[in-house]
Amino acid sequence: MAKPRNGKLSTNTKLLGAVSLLSDASSEMLEPIIPLFMVNVLGASALVVGLLEGISEIVVAIMRFLSGWMSDTYKSRKKLVLFGYSLSAVMKAFFPFSNSWPQFFTLKTVERVGKGIRTPPRDAMIGESEPGSQLGRAFGFRKMMDSAGAIIGPLLAALFLAFFSGMGEDAIYRTIFMIAVIPAFLGVLFIFFVKENEKKLERIRDGKNLFNGELKGFILVAALFSIGQIGTAFFILRSNELLPLVMIPIAYLAYNVIYATMAIPMGVLTDRVGPKRMMIAAYCFFASASLVFAFTNSPLTAFVGFAVLGLFIAIIETTPRVYIVETVKGHRYASAIGAYQGITGVLLLPANIIAGLLWNVMLFGAHAPLVLSALIAGASVLLMEFYVKDGKRWQVSKVP
């Protein structure tokens, strides 16, 4: 497949962006109601809900690692992308028929397997479909579409909850589950129009030297940062101390809107200044947001903090992919992206366990995990600056 000229994104990137929008709209339509369905309808405990969240993240991380290797080894990206999105859609179709929490737990876990399988080959296809000068813009576009779905999904969920309010709670949740299947399968249809880049797949070499010094250093620093990357749940809990309950979703919406609208600008900026500088900026944003939440008590804090977190996500979901595509050896993009996402994803679990323990055990409450996160982010900034080299093929002067 020929790469686009004149700054236009490739058809593959646009199609995969549309798939991300539809799939995420489906998933995010369900996220706000799944815990309520499990507890209020299926009788699960809060511990079970938390266990599902933790296991889901581990499953996604492991499958990303395996999928990346399979995509490069068997020279097949589109089939894995199609299988991953299809598996998730099919599992969602069974959600409305769950009669016990173990049954739903199993379905949800397998649905997350699909998410893990599709991500590395999808990102590799985008990387192979664009020239180096607009990789950031391409990954930013996909993230923008994904983020748009993340905004549309909860809004649709709220609309349907109001519209079907006359039903019983059980019936409302199951009806929304059925509706959410529609965009999931629509997204799968778009994948059939994506074209495999056969020439790039033919150039994949043995992965013995996949992790060169630059890539190793980058992943090591990213792994360190992940140990301090606490989840948004902790920022929401801190917001509960700063805002009335009804204002918390509005503050959280600021986070979604910022990272949705800034994904492309941050990607374009990555194309101009290079991924290393942008990773440093991302870590600084995360540290700043953590400190804002830790040491200020104004209601405005939550809005400012979530906005800064939105900037962080806009970069961290775009720039690492650009760095990997620019530095990986032998065109084994999916293996490298899968390794990065797998390692950092697995470390998010202990990061959040540590944060939870600090929150509950230490006398400082919210301050302890937030300050620790800021310190680890600060250390990551220093290591990224002095230990990691920017992409060899970066051509700042040639970017218009």
C-alpha cells in the first residue's frame, strides 16, 4: 500500500480510526453500568468488581505482548486485528444473557482478550501506512477518534438510562448491553476495507536484535514511570474531597474532552520536536497534576488537575508508538509495541495496589500516593533526558 502524500492521512489510518471510535463508544457505554449490574443485579461484591478490573488489565497486557510477537512472526496484522475486534464484539453480545457474576466475569475477561490481541497489530499497520514525518499526527488521529468514542459512549449510556427509566433496573442494564453491541459490530465491518501492507511484512527479519540499546532504555524508563502511574480512580477519589458529588463527572469530562481534542495537536508536535521531548513533557504534566491534587484544596483544583491529566494522556497514548516505529529493528513494529504495552500495562497493577495501600495506611491519606507518583515521574524525566536517545531517523528540519 502506497504511503499518502501532501500530508494526507492514509485510508488505513482513517478506517482504523473509525473502528476505534465505534468500538470505544460501545465499550464506554457499558463501563459506567457494569459495576452496578454486577453488584445490584448479579450479587457480586465490590471485591469481585475490583478483581475483575485487575485481572482484565493483566490479561490485556499479556495478550498485547503475545499478539505483537504473533503479528510479526506470522506476517499477519489484519487477521489479528479482525479477530481481536470480532472476539470483543461477540462476547459483548452475550453480556445481556448473563445470569450469575461468575458467568459475566468470564465473558468480560475473554472480551478483554480481544482488546489485547488487536492493539499491537493495529498500531503497526498505522505505522506502516504513514511516512515518518506524520507518524505523530496519524497516531494522534486514532487516539482522537478513540477519545471521541469515550465521550459518546457515557453520554449515550446516560441518555438510555433516562429513556428506559420506566423499566426495572435489571431490564435497563440488559437493554443497554444489547444496544452497545451495534457499534461494536459496525466497527468490525470497517476492518474488511483495511489493506495489508505486504511489502513491509516481507521485510520483517528475525527478532533476535529487536531490543537495541535505544529501545531498551526507552522501555526501562517507561517501566519505571508506570510504577508511579496511579489510575484516574485515585484522582476521582481526591476530587470527592474538593467538589460536590454532582460536579465530579463534569470535572472528569474535562479530562476526556482535553485528551480528545489535543491528541492530534500533540501528535503533530511530536512530529516536529521528536518523541523524546514529548515524553519528558508528558511526565512533567503527570507530575504537575499529581502535585496539584496533593497540595491544593480549591474546587478549581479538580478541573485544572483533570485538564493537565488530559494533556498527559494525549501524549502518552501517541508519542511512544512514534518512538518505537522510528527505532525498532527489522520492521518488527508489532512485537516492539506489544512488548512496550505489555510491560507497562502489567506494572500498572502493582502501581495501583501500592497507591491504595498508601492511601489507606498512611496518615497523610491522598497526599502520600500522589506525592510518590510525582517523585517517580520526576525521576523518569531525568532518566529520559540523560539515558534515552531520540529516534535516529528524526528529521526535524524537514517537517514543514
